[in-house]
Amino acid sequence: MKKTASPPRTAPLTAAATAILDVAEQLAQTRGYNGFSYADIATQLGVTKASLHYHFPSKAELGRTLIERYRGLFGTALEAIDARTQEPREKLRQYVGLYESVLSNERMCLCGMLAAEHSTLPPPMQEELKLFFDANERWLTTVLDKGHRAGVLRFMEPAQERARVLMGTLEGAMLVARSYGNPQRFQTAAACVLADLGAMHASRRRTKKA
């Protein structure tokens, strides 16, 4: 029988469950899903492993809920960008800023980190990862398409293809920057991608006058 993904939570998270997720997110963003256990979470919170299992019966359920929550928070961040500006280039700059803020805290994008472990993740987590990346791809495609139609963004391929390139570049640049412990590597890669689209700040493109 084919396994199906666990249904999303409908009840709001309790304070205890939220605390568990907060610690699990920090561990996953720095160590990966396979790099921590319930014992690690219990130690940080000063509780028993049994109390963790009360809220999340299995690590797979914890991981699925973790991605689901992250996807929701990231979606809220994208909505906030839409509310702040209608200018496609500024939307892209603020999108990059979401990644920069995570990296500045010495963490990785949760879903980018987990994607590196995709083959070892439980199927429900794999499905949640796809939902996260699909949502980002749709948002970026819309922004890129509007920017291209308005003549403020330049690229030759379909907007969806450029959206995939942009998202993949940012996620990959985070991994490389983390390997070197040098956020500047991410910033340089992001700046190049934005410049290629014509979305870089004018002040950053400006050259010195002779």
C-alpha cells in the first residue's frame, strides 16, 4: 500500500510544542535532520524525551511539522514583501534579504539544509519540502514575469525557468558560504544574480567617476 503524507496540524501549537520546534529548527539549520536526536532537544529544554514524544510521537512527525511551520513563516514573509512594495526589483532584493538574515545568524535555510538530506528523509518530509520550493518558485515566477513585462528585469528564458535558477543559486550559495564560514561569498553570488537581472541597487552598480 502506498504511503500518504500525514495531514497538516489543524489545532494551534501549544507553548511547549513551539519551544520544541524552536530548538529543533535551530539544530536542523546548523546540523541537519540526521545530526540531532530527541535527546539533544530534551537536554536543551531540560525536559524528558517522553515529554517530547507526547507532542511529537516520532521524529518524522516533528520534522514534517517543522517544515510546515517554516513554510508558513516564509510565506508570511513573502506576503509582507508584497505589502511593502510593488516594484519587482525591490521585491527580489528583499527576497535575497530573507536568505541573508538567516545566514547572518550562522544558520542555513531550513529547507535548503534538509534538501541535502532528501534521500534519507521520511516521505512526508520530502513532500513538505516540495511544497516549500513550489511556493517559492510560484512567487518568484510572478515577480519575474511582471518585471519582465514592465521592462525592468531582463532575461531570455521563461520566467519559471529563471525562478528556478534564482532559487537554486541562492540555496547553493548559502551552502558554499557556510562551508567557508564566509557570508560574503553568498552576498557576492546574490549580487551577481541580481545584477544579471538588472535588479541591483544603482548605488552598487555605480562606478567611480574619472
